[in-house]
Amino acid sequence: MLYMVISTHGPETCAAANESAKQMALAMAPKMDKVAKSHGCAIQGSWIHPSNHTSWVIMDAPHAHAVEQTVWELDLAKWNTIDIHPIVTMEEAMTKLLGA
């Protein structure tokens, strides 16, 4: 199942302005895929809107708890508020609408 992880923070905890958050972000980035795999997840893509202090990650995971474990192990919640949403592709949604 796909999950959208939305991470938000304020200017005061932004890695661009906060040395502690910067060090956590630099430590997290190279190990994201490995940590995700250790929880049965696969990162499908990630995006950041720097001036909005928001990032999005799509993960394929067996369940939401695996996504949550990945987020915690990566320390993302130490400087972000995290929202995890189950999602489907547009094609999957259209197939369901058509009753197939």
C-alpha cells in the first residue's frame, strides 16, 4: 500500500537555519532507503518545498506502522510534525469508480 508522509516544520526548526536540525537532516539523507527497507518499506519519491517548510515522501509499505517506525528511526519527528496518509494511484481510484 502507498503512503504519503507529509513533514512540516517552522522557520525556527528548519535545517537551513537550525544547526541541530541540519545535522539530523544530513545524517538522515544517506540512510533513508536502508532504514525504510529494514521496515519493509520502499521510498517511491520525495520532494521538498523549502520556503514552505514542507516535504513529501511516498512510501510503499505493508502497513502504516512500518511507515511510522521508519519515520521514528530517521528522527524526522524530532524537528517536524508528521502526517501519514494512505493513498492510491489515480488509476486505482478510477478502476474502483468503474466497478472493476
